[in-house]
Amino acid sequence: MSIPNTQSDAPLDEAESASGNPVRRARARRRSKQRRRMANVAGLLLALVLTGATYSVFAPAQAAEDDNESAAEAAGRQLYEHSCITCHGSNLQGVEGRGPSLIGVGEAAVYFQVHTGRMPLTRQSSQGLDKPAVFSDEEIDQLMAYVQANGGGPTLPSGDLRDGDLAAGGELFRLNCASCHNFVGEGGALSSGKWAPSLRDANDRTIYAAMLSGPENMPVFGDNQLTPEQKRSIINYVQTVAEQADPGGAGVGRIGPVAEGLVIWVVGISALMFGIFWMGSKA
Amino acid sequence: MARTATAPGAPTSRLGKAAFEIDDRLIVAGPLRRTLNKVFPDHWSFLLGEIALYSFVVLLLSGTYLTFFFDASMKEVVYDGSYAPLRGVEMSAAYDSALQMSFDVRGGLFLRQVHHWAALLFVASIVVHLLRIFFTGAFRRPRETNWLIGVVMLVLSLLMGVTGYSLPDDLLSGTGLRIISAILLSIPVVGTWVHFAVFNGDYVGENIIGRFYIAHVLLFPAILLGLIAVHLLILVKQKHTQFAGPGRTEHNVVGNRLFPTFAAKATGLFFVVFGLIALLGGLVQINPIWLWGPYNPSQVSAASQPDWYIMFLDGSTRLFPAWDINLPGSYTIPALFWPTVVIAGAMFTLLALYPMIERKLTRDTASHHLLQRPRDVPVRTSLGVMGLTFYVWLMMSGGNDVIADKFQISLNAMTWIGRIGVIILPPIAYAITYRICLGLQMHDRQVLEHGIETGVIRRLPNGEFIEVHQPLGPVDAHGHGALAYGGAPVPKKMNQIGGARRAIRGFFSPIEPPARVELEQRAEGRGLSPQESDRELTTSGRPTEGGRPSEGGRPSEGGRPQEPRD
């Protein structure tokens, strides 16, 4: 503001013209002009200093956060920005028509989706296909750390995930899970091309993560619906039954009457047909 | 006439004397001899009903063993057996005893599985037997009664299956029971009363397992046994039907005597059936109730299906739209009523009345003892295939969620495939079958008229090539066969009429009396006589060499025909 304010000069001029000395009046006018300039410069400087000081008060917080991002999160960010950002957005906020927001899904969802190979998605379809995981376990941990740090959400527990009551787990499984996943987790069809997958190949953490995050059509079984102990019981039941041998012989899919009906017609009746053809060809 | 053991021709061995003494008191030798000499026609398809009979024997034997350990009670108990994943779970005494039977009774699991596999085979063989009877017209007068008895036995066997399926009181059978309850309730006007009569109260009550048990182990088997006896007695009285063929008429029976040939075959088949069921029971797991868990009305599993023979009703229910009919005055006919009670009722009524319907439509009231080949009755055959297509399509739809899951098809798509298919496929099946029947008939007629294609190409003086045909009988001036179409199999290949120097007894063909050619061969010690060149068609030697026919064997073997394999 080095430009003199003519309006503010006007009363002064009137006052000095009143004193009557043109020389003094001109000197005084010059001095005041210099004073005003000095004040303007000082004010500018002050404003600059104040701005800088204010900046320096707030800026360190952000600088410190940048410094605190762990190596894992940074690596996760790298992976995210390479493989996930197209559909889930630059700030995990999701992209309309492509992918949902990841804010609040937590590391449990990341573990389930990435570890089972469902993410990155091959194509948009009724449901993500599970396939061999694209990322290594270490990379999955990094992605989990990144999403957890930036969105928050349910986390996976550590320790023995089968540490629960076997029989109670069975009851809970039949009550909560069997309606989609079949009696012992063989999976089943849902509407419109969706399905509840078989639990045969699922590991403990995957099942736990699925219950926590409710992927695809699965409801979320938060800790209020199924306590961590109950989740561990269910996992114990699923894995125990999956590992146990079939005492009755070949399991034929463990899905009951459809497979059994197929066996009696394809094996039973066919074998007997050949038997009676053979008998018929003997005199 | 008084007989003594010292009379001429009296038995001298100890066994003979004992038999004589028995006959002296009971006078059974005459009837027994007549029975043992009874002749049964022989064809592989006549053994299908026997498979059902032997499965039933296996069912009775294994089922009796299971009753020693089964407790048909709905009392609540806590499981404390050797299957760890259920230990401490509350369940009914029925399920508990079924688990005990599976894990803690020696041979229990094996016999449970044998029983269940035998049940599946029992119904399957009944269905195949029924198809044979249907497609060959064996139900025609005078055998309508036996057809009716057969249909009643089929329904009874389905009821046996349903009650048996419900007994273990596991989650799968309980789900089935819930559906049975819903079907009973869906019957207009009397539904609730029927339900109360069956369940003695609201679903599920405390009686149903006990009631189903007594129906399953006493009521239905007793009726079934009685009907089987009547079925077989009528069969013996009316004599078995036979296929048309040389020497077979409406007034005779050509076949083997009950003893020893038929009895040996029947015994052999019994052991084949028993062995197969035992193999399945020992090697393939069926109805693993410990995986299903105890029944709890709050629980249900995906892919809960009935056994295969009820699956068609599950399928019809899955396909039928949700058309509840709401009548004024808060009455409702639930949609469930149509695809279960009505469809099943209509299907079995049609099946039972079919002989009468056909008799009415064809006005054929004569007695028939010769069977028809399916191709000779195209309308009936096509109707049968149409009905079969309808049934199989419904049955497949009963497992449509499993198909959707295993083949990664949308379940909605499966439902629509089922709905569209169940309407358009049966007529298509009818049309195709009809054409196939006519085509087969036409080929038979062609062979009768022109003879068998020999594969020998002859060049005529004018340069034209023709294939030599072997007429089956005398021919008229134009070279056309004079044999009439008789509804019997027509030989289509030269080796079927001895062209290969032996009568081939095909794996799939009925046993015929040895052909004339074969008898001649036997008489000649499997050698060839010079006169035989008369009937030779294929000649490798030139006429200048005497036109000797090909001997069928290598020169190093002396030109002798190959030895028959059997």
C-alpha cells in the first residue's frame, strides 16, 4: 500500500493551509508521506511474519504425520495406487459404478478379498471370483496396513482362531451359516447368479475375516451378533468337519440326495443293466 | 392209491425216502413238478422287476437289523456318543439312536447305508420295470389288474421312502417333514384336519416319528408284501408275456423251465443285486446324518432335497409361480397345493388308468400275450417319452440349485429354463420319438422288401454300380421280398443270418434258438460242406477257381471258419 491515500490527505491539507506557511507545509507533507510509507512496509512485513508464524504453527503437524507413515503403509499405498485406485478412488472413497468406498471396511475386508484372490477383480460380474492370490502375503499385510490406517474398521485378531467349543460351533453354523453355505460348508446357489462359496479351502483367518466384514452378499456378523468366542467355535467346527474323513466311504460331495440319486442311476442301475444284458446273453 | 416204499421205482436213497415220506403226507409232488416245469420266456428286460423284488428282500433284511437299535422317540436327550462335533448337543432320542447306530453299533453304519442304497435302487428298478411294461404294452388285457397293483406298489414304495427319510430326525429329514406338513395344510377345506390327523396336533408335535416308524416298519411293508404276492401269483396264473419271434404265438410260451435254468438265473441275479448294494453301502457314503445335525425348526440348509424319487415334486414346487388364490371370506388355496397334491395326484391317476384309457381309445379289447416293440406303437411310445421327459425335467429342477452351484449358472436362469422346458420339451420329445419310431419301422419294412445290405457292390454290364441285397425269404418277380411285417426283430446284418458262418449271440439280443446255419455247422463238425456254397454271398474266389466261398479263416488254418467265441 505504498500508494498515497489522497482522501486521507485532504483534511491535513486543509489544516496546514490554515497555518499559512507553504514551505513548512510542503516539508511536512513530504515527512508524513515517508512516515506512511514506512508504516505500510512495516505492516506488510508484520503480515508476512504473522502468516509465516501461523503457517509454522500448523505446518509441523502435517509434516510430522508424513514422517510417521510406516514403511508398510507406504508400501501399501504404492500397491494401492497401482492396483486399486482405478475403482476405489484416490482416497479410498470409491468410484461410482466401479467400486465401493473402502473407508471403514478395515483390514479384515482387505485380507478376505485380496487373500482369496477376489481382489483385484477380473471383471465386473454378479460376484467376485476367488482365484490364486495376486499379492504375496507380505504385500497383503502392507495393503491391510494402508487401508486400516486411512479408513479404519474391523481388525483381524491374532492367536488360535479355532479356540472354541466344537459342538456349539456346529449349532451356530447350522443356525447362521448353513442356510447359504450348506450343512457343512459345501456352498450353495443364491439368487441372480450369486452363490455362497464352499468353505473347503478357506483358512481360519479367511472365515473370520468373512464373518467380520460380510463380503458380497454375506451379512456382517459383528462382535455383537457373534462374539469372538462364537466365531472361533464356528471356525473350529467348519475346519474339524472339513478335515475329518467320511466314515461311510466316498463322500460324493457331502451334499445329500442329489449326488446320491445320481449315483444310484449312473452306477447302480447302469451296473445292473449290464448285469442283466450279460445274463440275457447266456443260455 | 396207497403207495409203499417197496413198490417198483421206489426211492432207494435216504433223501429220496424222506421226500417220499413227505409227499405221502402232503401230496405236493404233482403241483411242485408242475411249478418247477413252468416255462418263463427269457429276455433281459424281464429281469427288471426281479431287481425290485431282490432290493426289497435286502430292504427287509437290513431294515430288520436297524430296528434292533432305533428308538422312534422324540424325547429330548443330550448326545454323549463317540462323534465329537455333536457331543453335548440336545437332540431327539430318534436322532441320538441313529447316531449311536452309525458310530457305536458294529456294522450299523454299513447296514444303514445298505438300507438306504437298497431303497433308492428299489424305487429306481420299479420305475425301470414300469417303463418296460409300458413301452412293450405288457399292461394290455388281461394284465390291467397287475398294472394297477404295480402302480399302487410304486406309490407305497414312495410312501415307504418318505417315512423312512423322516425317521432319523436329522436337519434334512426334519426339513422334509416341514414340507410334508405344509403340503397337507395346503389341501383346501380339509387340510388342517388332515394335518391334525397325521401329526396329532400342530407341527411338529411329539408323535410323528413314532407314527411314521410304525407305518414304515409294519404297515407299508405288510401291504407291500401282500401286493407283491398277488402280483407274482397273477403273473404265474396269467403266464408271462413274450416278444414276438420264431415259434412264438399268442397261445404258447417259449422259454426256459423254472427249474433249473430260470431258478439259477434268478438266484444269480439276487446275488448280483445284493452284491451291488453291499458295494455301494460299503464304499459310497449316503445320508451322513452326523453332518446334517439334529433337527431344529429354526435351522435350514441350502440344497435341502428329498431323495430322488420325490425330487420331481420338489422341482414342480420350485417352478410353479406363487399363485395363491384368495377366496372371499379369508379362505386361501395356497400355491403349494397345485404343484404337489394336484400334479402328483394327476400323474399317478393317469398312470393307473392308462390301460383303460388306451383300451378306450384304440378299442382294442382282445387279450394279448405277445409284446409289442415300442416302434410298432408310435403313439404310445411317444406319449411315454413325453411323460418321461416331463418327469425327468421336474426331477432335474428339484436339484436346480445344486446344478446352478456346480455349473455356475444363475439360479434364476435355472428356474426359467425349468419353466420353459417343462412346457415345450414334452411335445418336442413326442414329435421326435414319433419320427424315430416311424423311421425304425420303415427300415424294417425296407429290409423285408429289399433284403439285407451285404456291402457287396456289383457292376452291371451297362456300367451301373448296385449294392447286392440278400432277401430274407422268397421274392416275387420284381425281386421284392414276400415276408409280411410282423412286429418281430428283423435281421439287419449278414452275420445275424449266418453270413459270418456262425449265429452271433449278441450281448444286447435275446437268446434265440440256434439258427439253422449254426445247427448245420454243429452237425458238420464246424466244417464246410460243398453244398454250402449255394448260400454263400460273398465270394473272394473267381468263378474260374470254382467260386469257392471265402472260408473266413486264414489259409494256414486250413481255411476253416473261426471258432465261435461262445
